[in-house]
Amino acid sequence: QAQLVESGGGLVQAGGSLGLSCTASGRTNSRYSMGWFRQAPGKEREFVAGMRWSGAAYYADSMKGRFTICRDNAKDTVSQQMNSLEPMDTAVYYCAAPSRPCNGLSSSPHGYDSWGRGAQVTVSS
């Protein structure tokens, strides 16, 4: 399985912006769909955004227009720019990937086998 490492995140005031990046290693190609999830204390892990290896992007409804996902296949990296952040966006954000190359994209955590350790995003009011 690939190893995924997130970077970025941090603390920002409401209305501000943060970026996240996820770098994969240990796999022979980048033809994997990638997903971003988040988990707030006491809540289930939820889908944030995802991108097929072909480049098509998908977002959870509450992130549309505020979050942008992109990827660099040459570097096997997927990034996420988060704008207009709100306190409700406070959570640990995780990068995820399936175990085999595929262009399918799941919004369920069960569709992914490799997970990063997470990056904290805190939005103050």
C-alpha cells in the first residue's frame, strides 16, 4: 500500500484560507483516484473532495465553491485549497487512496485502503 503524508493546515480565522497537500510514496504510478476526508471530534469521518486520476474533481455540497482540489501526477501529489473557512470546517483532514490503480472515486471511507495521519485545521470565530 502507498504511504500518504499530509502537510499544511493550521489555525486561521473565519473567512480565511488554508492549503493542504498530500504526497504519496511506495507505489509505481499515480493512476489512483485520491480523496480528502475530515473528521471533527465526536463526528464520523466525512467526504470533503476527491479527484479521479483522469482529473475530474468532486466535492461535498458544503465545500463547493470554497474548496479546490488539484493534483500533480508527476509528483504523485494531491492538494486542496480551502477558502472562506468557517468554524464548522474545524477537523482533522485526511488524504486517502485505494489500494489499486483505478479511476473510480468513492465518497465513502470504505472505498479507500491507504490513509495519511491527518492534518489539523482549526478555524476560529
